[in-house]
Amino acid sequence: MRAPILALKDVRLADGPLMLFDGVDLALDARVRACLVGRNGAGKSTLLRILAGQIEPDGGERNLATGTTIAFVPQEPEIVGATLLDYATAGGAMDYQAEARLTDFGLDPAKITEGLSGGEIRRAALARAFAEDADVILLDEPTNHLDILAIETLEEELAASKSAALIVSHDRAFLERVTRRCFWLEYRLVKRLDAGFAGFEDWAEKIAAQEAEEARRLDRFIQREQHWMARGVTARRARNEGRKRRLESLRQDKADRLKDTRKELNMGLASSGVSGKRVVEAKGVSKAFGDRVLLKNFSTRILRGDRVAVVGPNGAGKTTLVKLLLGEIPADAGEVKLGTNLQISYIDQSRADLAPEMTLRDVLLPKGGDQILVRGEPRHIVSYAKDFLFTEAQLRQPVRSLSGGERNRLLLAKALANPANVLVLDEPTNDLDMDTLDLLEDLLADYEGTLILVSHDRDFIDRLATSTIGLDGKGHAVETPGGWQDFISQNPGFFAHLPIAAFAQAKTAVPPPPAPKPKAAPAGKLTYKDQRRLAELDALIAGAPARIAALEKSLADPVLYSRDPTAFQRLSRDLESLRTQMIAAEEEWLVLEERREAVEAGR
């Protein structure tokens, strides 16, 4: 059995008076893709930073196999350098590797690093990590700010990579597709499941049931000890002080268990009353900003009780479509009619309502006071904040001190206090842990009003949506009954024109060859590094023709240049870059193949 390439042994770390880890053991084996699961605040990001060598624990050991390299993508990557290529090569990746990975993630290597969107920052950081070809990749919430197509590209990159990976993510569909092992951070310790995330919840329920039974046994034992103490300790005080100390230890253990018991959100959701049967009706709606067309001749009807998901690549106009349907911005053509008695609550992904200097109390009570009206009933602000896991002390803290998950919970607290019969959620799942997602999903499933949901979380959409509207970024919009999987099955190729989608399809159609076994190369054989590089080049050369064909097909559109000259230029650059990569890969492949043949001929 091989030793792990990265491991923690009996690691302990305190954050002030709070103990985050108390005896954590974790071992990551070569080429194993695993997830790290735990509630918000459990310390998952901190544990990744310890594994990456960025934080020293208070106690315990971190062991890294000799020569092992690590690439770490944090929750909030910092992109520095003049261009994306400069950034992607700063960690030691070769230019051709960095260019290939940036292109795979739909980015122009020559693009300057200033003014990048959240999705571009995330894709650039992921491209750099994969270009470095490290032995271990640590990913902290890698799907945040990615659209569905970029998430699928990330899945393909992980499938083709020979690196071990440890991933922190709330995206169930993503974890089910890529992981083969689970680590569960709970009660300051890590438990291990040698199976993918698809088996995690059943396993976690069994563990929770076992721990509940142990807690019941402890309660019964404490009761017996207390009974014995009441009857016997006075008469046998000197002889039984040890048993008394044991009882006190058991009580302390019980107190620790109660303190560590998972806190749960106590969210509620109520409709403000029945709206008209028709909520929104749009006929022939079009919208453009300058030469950029976001929507052309789109029609839909949303009825009371519908749960409509809006999907598409970043920048396709999903938020714009929602604002059109709500009448917040005018259409260039067509007609939008809103129903009667609509009370709309909107949670915006930009979190624009959360000014950094505002306190939590200011957000929830902008007019002051101690009482907040929650669905028509007065509640004390401290009591209501506790429903969303905020303490009284946190109410006095500024918004800028909150984590991403805490800011999302604060927005939910503000929105759910007001009764509404139309609820609009723009990327509600970002930064939320799975337990909070489960509760939110249950609330929305039972919600009697109308829901409009903009999300890249495929599992969340599949569980909730009654219909899905897809936007392709070229002005086309299609609505299909059901969730994401229903949309894809009924609209094959809808996103195929996008560079990321074309890459994902090419990688799926031409799977990489089996990876060579990582063992030391005897004299007279290619080194393991050369064998691995030869396999990578085989996969690159096999997949490139399909990607080139997809780009050529898009450029063959006779009206593309007149309709979207920027897209024409971008696709032309992508095609030229890909052809250059193809030539360089073929030349490198020939050198390595000749070396391999020479070695075999000399046996």
C-alpha cells in the first residue's frame, strides 16, 4: 500500500477561544479526487490552507511526499500580471500549457487582468492551476461565479487530469460527477468515506444515528451516576472521590456535545396572498444594448405557482431577462403584461442592498427600533437574527466583516421577512452550505407563490423548476418544461456554438488514453514524466480537430461578421491559437515518439 502524498496527523488549531480542529487526520492519495464536506464555519477553507502550507497548525503534523507539488485555488483568487497569460505562467507553467488551459476555459490569453468579472477571475485561476500540472490540486468553492457550461468544462478538466484533488463545494451535481472519496469535517474532527459524494448523505445519516444513540447511552449513564452519588458519596466520600471526578468529566463531555450540536436555520416563507392567475405574459420581446443583442422575439407566460429557472452562460442576459419580465426595464420591441396583486421580493446576486459600512441591524431595521415585522407578526430583532444563525453581538458588526455565506443568509433574512407572492432569486446558492441549501429548497418547494430562479446549480434547478428558459448569448431563448436535464435533453446543441461548450463536447467525445502507472522508470525506458507528457499530447492532438472544426463552423456563418464583429475577431484568434498549439503539440509528440522508438529498438 502506497503512502499518501499529502497528509495531516493529529492537527489542532484554535481561532481565539474557538477550537476549529482537535486531532484531525486526513490522507490524500495520488490521483484520488475527493471532497471536503462540512457546514459553514466548520473550518473547511482553513483546513485547505493548512494542507496548502499557508497556515501552520497549533499542533500535529503535515507531511508532504518528496517532490510533490500543490496548486491551490482559494475562494477569492487574486489575478495579477499584465495579461491572463502572464498570470497563468507565473506559477511555472509553460506558455503553451497556459494558453491551452485558458482557451479551454473560454478566455483570451492576451486579455488584460484589469476589470475582470467574477466568472473570468474564477476561470483564470482554474486555468492556471491545471496548467501547472501539479500533483495535488486544492479547490475552494470552484463553481462559484461559473455558469453551467464552465462547470462542465471544469468537470472535464478534472476527469482528464492525473492530479489528486481535494474539493470544497456546495454543488451536489458537480461533486457527484467528480469525486471518489469524501472527508467530512464535523465536531472538529474528520471522518472518511471511501466512496464518491453520491453515497455521502446515506453514510452521514448512519453516522448521525450512531452518535445519537451514543448520546442517549451517555445520558442514561449520567443519570445512574447521579443517582449513585446522591445515595453513596456522603458515606464513602474519601473512597469515591475518583468516581465523583469521573461524573464531572462526563457532564463536561455532555456539555461539549451540546455546544457542538449543529445549529439549524429557522427560516420561514409565506405568500402575501393570491395574485392573479397570470403573473407575467411576454409577447415578441426583444432587447439589445448597442450592437449586442440579448433577446430576440421571445414569448412566455408565467402563471401563479410556476417555478421558472433561467439558465445560460455568464453575460447571456439572464438578469436582464428577469428585469424585462418584471417591468423594471423596457423592451425594445414586443409587449410585457404583469398580473394583478403582485407583491415581489427580489434577492440580487450583486448584494447591492448590503453596503459594507452598514451593520446587520441597519440592514434588517433600516428605520431603527427593536422589532421587525416578519410576515405580518412583530418579532424582536435578536430572536429573528438567531433564526439565521446570527448572534446578538454580530448585529452590531459591519457587513464587510461577513463571509460570503453569511451575506447570503442576511439577504435571505431581509427578503423572507416580507410576505411576497412572487419571489425572484438571482444566484441564491452561492456560498451556502448544503444544510442551508436543503432548508431553502424545502421552503421553496412548499412556497405557494411564484418563483423565478436564476442559477447555475443544476441539482437545485432539477429539484425545483417546473420550466427552464435557456439563453445562448446570441439573442436566442428557448423554454422547456422541467429542469436543467430536461432542457439539455430536449434542446441538444443549444450551447454548442460557445467555445467552452465545444471544448466540453470534444473532450467527452474523445476520452483521454489510460494514464501510465506512476512508478520509477528503469534505465532504458522513458521517464515517467515523458510518458505522462506523451499521453497528454495524444489526448490534445486527438481532441483538437473537433475543436478546430467547431470554430471553423462558427466562422463559416456568412452574417457573423456583420452581426457581431467582436465575436468574429475573438473566434478567429481562438482558431489561430488552437492551430498554433496543434502544430507545437505535434512537433513535441514527434520528438518524444522518436525517443520512445529508439529506446525500444535498443532493447
